[in-house]
Amino acid sequence: MLPALARIVNTNEKSSSATAPSVEIYTDGGCEPNPGPGGYGAVLIHSKKRAEISGGFRKATNNRMEIFAAIAGLELLKQPCKVTIYSDSKYVVDAMMAGWVAAWKRKSWWRTKTERPENLDLWQRLEALCQTHQVEFRWVKGHAGNLENECCDQLAMVALRQSNLPADDGYENKPETAGVRPDMQEGEPCGKCSTSVIKRKSKWKPGRDYYYEFHLICPKCQTTYFVESAKRFVEQPASLFGS
């Protein structure tokens, strides 16, 4: 991968070790066309420092570049910070602030029983960075006169027009995500409250041709999970009368 373009202005300020520095990060990303050559840009603003970073890939999507812009900005930080990220992508802001990413993580990075989230590799990177930093995401309207947002847009557009852009491996060599989500196991976090689930023995109800040998239950919120591996079928007695 080619190195990202970065411009940093230092003022030799020494940050306090008692509190995390506060940083604002403006981000933007896009492709021409979509999918196609993609670029991202981020502007980091601290009280005594400003940084700009950008980069691009030979083929990506708008959404991937929007996520990557946030990743690039956070990866530029050298210590844990209190960060506010401004993005014109509701996809990014809602995924982080509405709890989509947190829910996917609780479900071992499955969106549904048979589908993984799109752009899984980038969401995992971004979520990990948010464990290091205290991050809040805020939406800003794009192309509406916000100077830093416009700067990020320009950085991204210049970056995607570079020659010899590297491949976005997560897009061009996307791993196979088809299949079925594995059964939940004892000790995994509850999908609602993240408490570790425990195993309980189940009972067969007369009249049913199957039962579950055991089920999983959250000891905190009492959510119950039935897993296919515990399903057992009951042999029915022969009918007294023929059809």
C-alpha cells in the first residue's frame, strides 16, 4: 500500500497527562464512479495543532472510503484522546451512534443469522480504535459551506485521482461471508445486555415431535436462546388406525 499523504503542523504543545486531549476530526470519502477509484481525507484539529491526511485506492466504494477516513484520522493519534468525529455520512454516524456496530460485535460480527455486515473488516478496525479513544460521531451536511468538511472533500478527490493507487484488499479480495451463523455457546455475551449466557436443561412438552436438550439463558435480562445443535426429535408411536 502506498503511504498516505499527510501534512502536520506542530507547535510543540505538551498535553496534560492528567486528562485526555480533546481532538476534532473532520472526515470525508468517496469514489468516481461508485464503485471505482476511491479517496479519503481527514482533518484533525487540536487547540495547538492541525493535521491533514489523505489517501486512495484503485477500486473501492463510497461507504468504504467514508469509514476509512475515520480510521485514518484516529490512527494518526499517538495517545488516547477524547475525539469528536464529524462526517457527512449518515451510514457511518448511525452505525456507530445508533448501536449497529455494537450489536454486530455482540453477535460475533453477524448482522443476521445468515449475513455478515458489509465492510466488516473496516468496522472491526474502527470499533477497535474506539476502544482506545473516547469517540463521539456527529453528522454534518455535506457541501453546505462547512470549511473543514469541504477541505476533506478536496483531499479525497485529489487522492483518488493519483496514479498507481494501491488495492483495497478488503474490497477486491473480500473473504467469503456466506453461510450460517454458528450456534451461540455458553459463556458468549447476551445479544441484549452483554452478560454471559448460561446453559439450562430444557423439558419436553407432550404432543411435540421435538424438544431442546438444553437452552441458553441470560441470568440478568432472562433472554432465552434455543440452539439448533440441542434440538432432538421424538419418535412418534404408530397410529392405532390406518389412513
